[in-house]
Amino acid sequence: MIARMADMTVTKNTSGWWSKLNRYQKFVFIVATAAWLFDCLDQQLFNLARMPALTALMKGQDMAAIKKMAGIMTSIFVLGWATGGMIFGSLGDRYGRAKMLGLTVLLYSISTGLSALSTGVTDFAIYRFLTGLGVGGVFGLAVALVSDTLPNECRPKALGVLQSFSAVGNVMAGLIGIGLAMTTIENTWKWLFLIGALPALLTASIQLKLKEPDAWVVARDKAAAQGRKTGSYKELFLHPTWRKHALLGMILSCAGVIGLWGIGVFSTDMVGDVIENSLKQNGASAEDVKSGRTLWMSINLLCFNVGAFAGMLVFTRVAVKAGRKKAFAFFFVGAAIVTVFVFQNLKSTTDVLWMAPIMGFFQLSVFAGFSIYLAELFPTSLRSTGVSFCYNVGRYLAAAGPITLGYLASEMAKNAKSVEEKIDAFRDAASWMCLIFLIGVLVLPFLPETKDKPLPQDWCAATFMPSVRLVAMRCAGWKSRG
């Protein structure tokens, strides 16, 4: 199924780059894309299952306490994500992208399935952290694997399409949520997590047929000959250029990550509150209120990611034509404006159908940029490490996003006397947090434009140690003079 979808999508939208790949390169792209697609599926299944699961696990607690715990669980998940990205990014450069990709897919799949067996908040938190470890490792590994395997002329568009399939995973989660909401099955949150365990089957393809890229093998052997270790954070931060790229790339990524996980994913909860309040005012039964809330939360997720899929493809086209930095600037500003508009004005089911897509279009578009741009900032021996550092370290800060949003909303709702006023307080808190998108714009002038440039090459110690370089030059001069 993934192969057919990839064939149809890339052939139609990417000016024939797909036809330039050989059979094995296509296989690598499909496996890496599938790993990321199912990774995102598991993320969104958690977003759908989070409130129902905690409601069941925290019996007797009021909704305010459950929502507070939902924010904490999201933060735990994001912290695991950041930690997994740091660990597996380095291991991918050191021991191989293919090996580590299979391990991370297995880890997030099994841990998601175990979440269905949770009996309390503590073990649920442990499973969510372990899931985060696996989820966090996939992005950097998949991007590095594709970058090192595909030709340079095909790489940017391929990576943009790879990222766009994250929206397909999210849409699949929305469809699964809608399907379960329309059944009479009890404890649907358990089924959502059990479905999330299925991607473990993908590891067979990864382990049996995927080999390490030749570029990585050469970089590993070269580093060994020079007495260096690939995937070393020490190496990453010793070199002034890679250090600069890592720190600024992290800030750039942080703007998008916090924007999504600190604001965007909570649009689903806001939709649930709006729909629940509307149904109660119209005299709906408790069962209809519950199913209606779940249904429209899933529809919101579906619409959000349909827009996201289009946004990431458009970002890719803009980045290839106009440059990476111009694309980031346009879409970050758009994300800030559109997100404020949606949070302030979404008040009905009709609004969900057109507002959620435009918010997804802008908010998730920049993630296509991360897959394209971050890989172009680091050499082969540090590519997985650098990409994972940028994309995931920001998640340590992003983990504070849900807690911050919850704190702002609770503070603004202190004097609220009605459900509508509490919802409005949440709208205002989310709108203020949209300032984070503008940080992504502010950091752009300090980063390089990589459009139409080859990937950075690996380096040796002499490239950044002036004294060693000077000695080398003098030795060369003495040798030339005989």
C-alpha cells in the first residue's frame, strides 16, 4: 500500500525525480517513509487516546485534574522523544542507519501496544516515555538514510515527500478514531494503542533487506583511520561550523516543534470541548455527547492533516524554487497568523471542516523544511547526530509547551464562570503562545542558504585547528622547496 501511494504521489507532484531512482533506492525511500508514517500514526493515536485513557485510569478524579495529567503525560512523551532522538541519532552515525531504524520502529511499536495494558498512571507514563524513545529516533535516522542513499538532485524533493507522508499517518489515525467512535466497542483507547503495535511487522523488511549506505560506510572507515568516532557529540561541537549549525538549527526546529506540540495538537481538545458544550446545550444524552466529542476530535485531526499533507508538498516546492530560508520565513509567519485566527474563531462543526485544514497547512509545512534543510547542514559522519540534535533537543523545551499552555489557560480561567468563558481562556492562552513561531523567523539570517549546494563533506581535525593547519602548510612549503 505504501509503495502504491508513494508511486502515485511522487510521480504526480515532484517533476519525475522518482523515475531517476534505481530499484533499491526506491525501496530505501519506501521503507524510510513507512517507518516515519507509522511513527506519526502512533503519535496521533496517543493524542486521540490520551483523555479517554486517563479518564479510565483516574476514576473519581474531576476533569480539571485529568486535563492537567494529560498535559503531564504529553510532556513525558515528548521528553522521551527528545531523549530517543539524541541517543539513536548518535548510534545511527556510529553503528548504522538501517540497524538503528529497525530497533526504533520495534521499540515504539511494542511500547504503544503495552500502553493498552496500563492499570494506572505510573505504568502508563513509563510506556509513554519508552514509546517516545523509539518515536524520537526515527526521524533523524530516516532522513540520514535517504540523504546518503539517493542522488543529490533527487534528495530535497524526496525528503519533502517523506515528511509529507507523516500527514498520511496522522490521517490514518483520524480515520481509525472515527471508525472506533462509530462502534459500540468499550475502552476504545485500548484498541487505539493495540493498533499502534502493528508497525513492528515493518522491522522484518528493515532488518532483512536494507543495507547501510555506501556513503556511511566510507565515512565510518575514514573516521576510524583518523582515530575519530562517527556520531560523536564531541566532534559535532568541536567544529565551529557544525556547532553553529547545530545550535541555530535547534532553535529553528524548536519554533516548529513547540508550535505543534505546545499549541497545535491541543486544537483537538478544544474542538472536543466546543462540541461537547454544544451537544449538552442542545439536550443530547450522555452517550451521544461522548461519541460526538470523540467523532469530531477525530474529524478535526483528519482535516488538520489533510491540510498538512498539502502544506508540506507546497513547502517542498517553494524551498526547491525560492530557497530554504524564504520558505521557512513565509510559512512560520503564516502559521502564527492562521493559528491565532483559528483558535479565536473556531466555534462549530462547520468551522472544523475548513479551519483545521488551513492550520495544518501552515503549522506542519515547516516540518518538510526540517527534513530537507537539516540534512544539508552536516557531513555524513555527523548527519544523523546533527539532524537528531536539532530536531529533538528542541523537544526538551517543547515538553514545557503543554504545561505552559495548561498553566496559562488555568490562570486566564480563574474568574471564568461558564464553560464558554473557560474555553475562551484556552483560546487566549494558545494565541499568546503563537509568538513562538516568530522565533523561527528571527534565527534565519544567521543560518546558511543551502539551495543547489552539495551536502557538506567530512572533515579532519586540521580543518578547524589553525595551529595544525599552519604547520601542515609550512610542511608542504618546505617539501616543495626540496
